[in-house]
Amino acid sequence: MRTTPRPVPPRSGHASRGPLPPWLGHALRAQRGPVPWSAVVRGALAAGPLLVTALLAGHPSAGVLAALGAMLAGINDRPGSRRAAVSRIGVPALVGAGGLVVGTWVGAQAGPAALIGAFALLGFAGGAVSAVGPVASACGTQLLVAVGIGAGMPLPEAGWQRALLFLAGAGWLLVLRGLLPSPGGGGAYRFDGERAAVAQVYAAVAGLVDAAGTPRAAAHRAALTAALDHAQDALSGPRLRRYAGSREERRLHAQYAAALPLAEAATALAWAGSALPARASEGLWRLADAVRSAQPCGPLPAPARSDAALRALDEALLHAAVAFDGPVRDRTRVAPTPVPVSAADDLPRDARPKPLHARPKPLHARPRTPVTALRRAVGPAGREYGIRVALCFGAGAAVAQLLHNGHWYWLPVTAVFLVKPDLGPLASRVLCRAFGTVFGAALFAGLAALLPGPGGPVVLVALGGALIPVATRHFAAQTAVVTVFVLSLVMVGGEPQMALARIGETLLACAIVLCVGHLPLPLPGRGGGAVRTRLSTADEAAHAYVLHVLSGSDDRAGRWTLRREAYRALAEARTAIDLAAAELPPLARHTAGTEDVAVTLEALVDTTTSCAVHLDDTGRVPEQHAERIDALLAELAA
């Protein structure tokens, strides 16, 4: 019996294009999925108990800082493994603690003009760093938020004390993340996040095989890419040892590696466009169930071996059965070892992929070096975003100083969240933030009247912490929950109702970000830097993959590494393009035509994957594949 749920394909950027304008359609669309009950429980047990402890000890301001640390950590508490959560939650928390120290010093020592200049410089640094990746983006955001809170929130603690209390709140949530099991994880709770991620990969492969020959195949191929990306992140968190520490972990790494040739064969079957019998995916669903339940997979039904792709799927299933039920090696090395790199001499010098200085890891990913991160930060995307964040953060601080508000941090901090492009298109962010703040302030006023006394705000903080993991699915909902949360903390800190003031400052921040977001910056490309950077990365990754396959190399691990990088880069580019397409016309026009390039690159990588499967089967490039690859390369060149 199939117990693993079918993967839900991601919604295409075209899906929202109807009678509503794209920017308005995006604002009304929310993510779907099951409630993350484990994260809800962690959120309820994080900020609320910390606040109660501080109140009982007679230090409410200490509880406010610890609760803020737990709240920001809760926003970064996403599905995945405990090991990956260490960097996803811990690194931004450390940066935020440093921001509190800096902000406290700047707020105490700098005059208004110097403070605005410092905010602008820090805004540029935080924005530029955000272009490096998701964790770096969270670091940049927490840095600026903490700087604003440290400078604008009047608290009795010194800067270093604020940092320690902030870290205590985030660290407590991280402890809960490591101790509490995830419901439905299966097997030992230690690897429930990794197990669920790997199981979803097999389910996504099965879903793609089922969708072969139907219009749903493209969406299921995108779902497979997302599942592989998530599993790769879940398995590749920080570690203290060079080797996987247990048989269970080594088994999971082997099962993930066994899914890569299955994904390759399934992509080739989807590219062929022929419908397949239900029996073709039966073994894949059994493997998904076996991963989820931590049980042997047992006998697997082999599909028909009528063509190269089905033969590849059959052989990959046999190898997967060994990874599931066979012996596990004593130690699986995690650290890479040096190995020569396949040449890319046929590419122009500026389009050649960066050298692969190490043998691919078991997770088939090349680690990013500090030089790579620096290049992203100072590249067009980093500079463009850094300038916009600097203008918004500095302007927010300047307006807040003119208003002479004792708690003036709200305006620049709101601007920091509003300017983040990964939270949605600009107009959508502004609408959601304005509506969420108004609704959250009104909700807080009503709940505060129903829950008077010192216990009321504590209840609201605990409730807000529990709702944050669910509210992150829509920016308006997240804004409403965070508004209730922060206003409750402000009341605990001794300040009366500030709902109307927060609404006014939020609307001012919306106006600032709308104006800055539409400024024509003097940068190469005149806007759309993030989209063009990601599309350029995807183009380089696709060309490197094509060259490796057409070279006839028998290095399958290297091929899977390049294929993973190509599909991952394409997924990131597609996400950026879909968000840019939902901007208002003055911004959307900067990325016109990029969607067509992404479609061509996706077709090129899919065709190359099918070509690789046929090369393994016959040892030669089929004429149909060669003609298609040549046509796609010519289209990209044109």
C-alpha cells in the first residue's frame, strides 16, 4: 500500500496571471501545506517561558530581549534537519547579537547626522551580503534589525548584556529544535528531518514518472528539483567530524546518492514525452515508504526495459535496493579530496565554469569559497540591493529622528523588512505590510482589552511565537503576528498602547520603500541585477553540464554534481524571474525576456540529461539529441 503522499508540484509563475494584475495576484496568494506542528510547539515553548522567567526574576527588559531573539530565530526555523538548523538559526543569531552591540554604541555615541550615515553604511553592507545566499540574507536582515533595536529601543542593559540575552533567546529555540522530535519523522528522531527530505525525493521521482507524457511533467520536474535541493540542504549541515557518525546517517547518505540516477532516468523519461504504465513507479513509491519508515524496501518490481531511459531506471532501482537493504560501509568520508577537473576549453574565457578543485562530496555539491561569496556580494545584484537597503534604512532613521519618538526603531526596521526582495514583489510587500500592521494593531488592541494585567501580554507573546511558523506562508499574516508579538513586548517593557503610532510609522516606511524601490540606480543593466546574476549563473552551470556530458566522460559522480548545480541554479533563476514579473510595470520591464531564456536553459539541461542516459546505454550521442542541443545552444547565442 502506498503511504507516502504524492509531491505537490510548485505553482508556476503563470498560474497567477489572470484578470488581476500580477502584483495584486501575488499579494492575494499564500503558500499551502500541512501545519508544521513541531515548529508550532517550539514557538510556543520559546519566547513565552523566557518572558515569564524574566518577569518572575524582576527583569522585564531582559525578557523582552530574550523574546526578541527567540522570535527572530522562529522566523528562520524552517523545515529541514537539525544539523542544517544550526547554521540557519544560529549564524543569523550571532550576527544579530553583534548588531545589538553596534546599534547600542551608535545610538549612545553618535549624533543624528552621524547616526543616519552609520545606518546607511550598515544598510549597504547588510544588503550586499544578502545576495550571497539564504543564510547570508537572514544574517543581513538580523544585523540591521538588531542595529535598529539597539539604537532606538530604550533599555537599561548595556550592549554586551543585550547581545547575551538576545543569544539566550535564539539559543533556547535552537535547543528546542535539537531536542524535540518532529511528528511523523519515522525511525529514530535524531534524523527525522533528513529522513523526511530523502523520502520526499523518492516520492518526487515517482511523481515525475507518473506524470511522464502529460502536461503535468514540467511541474513535477520542478518539484523534483525542489525536493533534491531540500534534501541536499538537510544532509549537508555543519558537522564536527569528517565522517558520518552512525550507520543510520551513512544509510541516509547512501539512499540520497542512490536517488540521483533515478532522478536522471525519470527526467529522461519525462523528456521523451511518452506515457508510462503505473507499474513503472511502483518500486519508487516503495522506496519512498521505506525511507520514511526506516524499514527495508524488500523486493522491487522492475519496469519494462524497452528503451534506454527505462533500462536506466531499472538499473538505478537495483542499485537503490542495495543502498536500502545491503551492508553499509564502516565510514563515509565527508571531506573532499583533490582530483583533476574536466576541461572546458571550448567555452569563451568569461563563460568558463570555475574549476572544481575537489572530488564531489557524497551530496554531489561543490562548497562555496569565501571568494565566491565575496564576488556575489560585490557583484551587480549585491550592489543594487545594497544601495536600495542603504537608502531605505538611512531614510527611515532620518524620518524617525525628525519625529522625536522615544521608540523610533520601528520605522527603519520596518523598512528593512519591506525592502527584502525574497519576501515578494515590491508592491505586494507594501500592501501586505500595511494591511498586516493595521490588522495586527487592531487585533492587539482587542486582545489586550480582553486579557488585562501582566499575564495578558505574556499569553499574546506565547501565542504569537506559536503562530509564526504558520504565518510565514504569507507576508501579511507574518506582519500581523509579529505586530501583536512586538506590541505585547513593548507593553511588558512598561510602555502603554502604541498601536496608532506603529500604524503611522509603518505607512511612512511603505512610502519610503516604494519611492526608493522605483529609483533608477546608475548601475550596469539599469535594474534587475538579481535576476540577471542568477540567470548568468544558471547559464554557466548549464554550459558546464553540457560540455561534461558531450565529452563522453565516465565520471558519473562529476556529472551528477554538475546536473545538480544546473537544476538548482535554474530553480533560483526561475524564482527570481517569477517575482520580478509580478512587480509594477516600471520595475518588471527591466527583466523582460528573461523568462524565455530560462525556458531555453531548462530545455537544454533536460535534453542533456536524456542524452547522458542514452550515452550510458549505447555509448554514442543520439542524432535527435545532438540536433536539439545544437538548436538550443544557437537560440541562446542569438
